[in-house]
Amino acid sequence: MSERFGLYIHWPFCLSKCPYCDFNSHVVERIDQAAWREALLRELDEGADRTQGRIVTSVFFGGGTPSLMDPATTGALIERIGQRWTLADDIEITLEANPGTIDAERFRDIRSAGVNRLSMGLQALDDAQLKFLGRVHDSAQAIKAVELARAAFPRISFDLIYARPGQSLESWRQELDRAIAMAADHLSLYQLTIEPGTPFHPMAARGEFVMPDDDHAAALFELTQDITEAAGLPAYEISNHARPGAECRHNLLYWQGDDFLGIGPGAHGRLTDEQGRTTTHRRHRAPEIWRGMVMEKGEGTAEAGILDAEDRTTELVLMGLRLTEGLSLAKYPDLESSLDSKGLAEMIEDGFLKRENNFLRATPQGRLLLNRVIERILPLE
Ligand SMILES: C[S@@+](CC[C@H](N)C(=O)[O-])C[C@H]1O[C@@H](n2cnc3c(N)ncnc32)[C@H](O)[C@@H]1O
Ligand code: SF4
């Protein structure tokens, strides 16, 4: 059983739906804050009954837009977590915020509720680009939000989306330089992906905008690695950058295969059972169906199961190779023998993977083609 144990709490509401986003997020006319508090607390209690004795090392309020959650609800959830579990002395409690939904007072209230790390969706620092991305904030609001967050929280991070249509290397360099000047010690930099089912999908198919081709996207990725590294914020994961020691501990827990409990609509989790097997759970995605289930029987699980050895290997490889340090072969001593030995030898020989200090990691060349590299080393179905 992993030493670290995290709680993920999903808040499924947003002010408006961004045209690129396929997260479980919904726009509703009115949120019944009291009803949502009650349901989240109930599912949390049920989860606590099943994970007694664990020490909570991180909590992550994700969404959706959890900065729309009444800070009193955030506070009630954190208080209940403290009553039901032991908390690690250095517990990390992150909340995701949208710059269009906060002001100084809201930040103070979220901080007083117990949140000690704020992660903001800035997405761009250019008004035309923010409009293209369908954001409710402009760049002045984004900059102000970072200033306020830095004053209110000991740790902050923000997200930018790059590899946008028409983005040149030079314009991204300038935008990233400005972002780094504002950043604290953590940045998430995602390449824009066109997800099926989002408004961007048919727009891209109709040619209303043209996405960067693979070569240009790779050049933007490499530029990102160079600039962030030179600024002391190297990538510790494909899209995440931090000063050493400032990595998001909660997200590390996913990538390193540790246990976490998912609470709220669409949340999923992984828990090691008494026989050492990895159990999975996923809550119902639809907010009101989930809430109905929780009010009726205390939890809203739509699917639960046990990962077989092959699926667990696949998951550990998919997650671990995203990390710069790679996958720990010391932590998972049986893992190497369950990989395709011929594929693994070839990938090492060709310079896409490296085995070093008991870690298996992707080289810079391997990171550019990570999905293909992973396909080669996973055992054949
Ligand atoms: C749950 S949101 C963060 C908090 C808040 N909802 C917001 O957007 O301000 C998670 C992040 O995923 C990234 N993201 C979502 N969909 C994406 C896509 N299709 N391509 C690239 N990044 C995406 C965005 O940077 C976003 O900030
Ligand atoms: S990117 Fe964030 S604000 Fe936009 S719809 Fe997705 S979850 Fe909501």
C-alpha cells in the first residue's frame, strides 16, 4: 500500500463552457450550494469509512471551476477530512480557480478555509487569444488574479494553453517569457488538443482554424522545454514545470501510481486492497444523477473493479513515463519483467528510453514520440 494517499474532490460547474474543454463541467442557472455541500460531505464520509487508518497527504479540489464553490463548503469539506482521517503535517491542499471568478476577498476566504495551494486557468496572456479560447476573463484580469493569488497563498501555479492556431515560435517565446516573469514556482503548459464532442472539433474539421502541424508543435514543445529550463522551472512531467521541490504533490501521486479516493461527479480513484490489488472506482458523471445516488445510498459509484496485472502495468507505464525522472523500478520490482523485452531493448538501443539509477525514463527524443514508444514496450494483448 502506498504511503501517500490523496483525496480528489470534483466540482462540476463553470460560468461558461470553453469550446476546447471536454472535462466534466456544466453550466447551470443556479447552484444549490447547500445541497452540494451535503452530498459531497456524505460521499466523503462513506470514503472515510472505507479508508480508515490512512494518512491524507494531499487534497485536490478540481473541476469544473471549484472557485465557484462557496468557500464555506470548501472549509466544511476540509474540516470533515481533518475529523475523519489523520492529516500529514505537510499536507498540500490545492484548489483550481478561474481568474474570471475571483477577487481579493474570495481568495482570502478560500485561504481561510484551509487551501494552501492555488492553481489558476490563465490559458493565454493575449486578449484576442483569450477570446478565441472562449474565456470569460481578459489578460488584465489574469495578471491581477496572479498578483492577488501570490499575496494570498503560499504556493500558486497557473495553466497556459499553447500550440494554438497560427502561434509562431516568436510569439510563444514572448508570451512564455511574460508568464515566467509572473510565475511563482510552478507552471502547467498544455498543448491545445482538439477533443471529440467539443465545439472546436467541427470548427477544426471545417477548416475554420488550422492547428499547428506535428513539426511545428514539436518545435513549440522543444522551445517550451528550453525556456522553462533556462528559467529554473524545468519540466518534471510532459506539461508541468516546477522549481525542484515545488512539484504538485497530488498530481505526482497519480503519475507515481499511489492511492487516491475520488469524490464528486465523474471522479475516479485507485485504492490498494488488503491483498495488495489495485481497486478502481468511478463516480457517475452526471451531476444530478450522482447527487441523487449519494443522497439515496451514501455514494455515487457508477463503476468499480480490480485492475488485473496487465492493466496495472499499462497504467504505471503510461503515467510513469510522463515524468522526467521516469518510472521507479525499485518501487515496482516486478514491472520490468512484464514489459515486452524485445520492444524495450529496441527502444533503449534506439535512444528513446534510458534505464538509469533504477528508473526507466524517456529521453528528450522519446518524449516527443511518447505514445509510440509506450506502445512498443507494453505486453501484447
Ligand atoms: C479544470 S481546468 C482548470 C480550472 C478552471 N476550470 C479553468 O479553466 O480556469 C484544467 C486545465 O486543463 C487545460 N485544458 C483543458 N482542456 C484542454 C485542451 N483541450 N487542450 C489543452 N489544454 C486543456 C486548461 O489549461 C485548464 O486550465
Ligand atoms: S477549461 Fe475550465 S472553465 Fe473552461 S469549461 Fe473547462 S473546466 Fe470550465
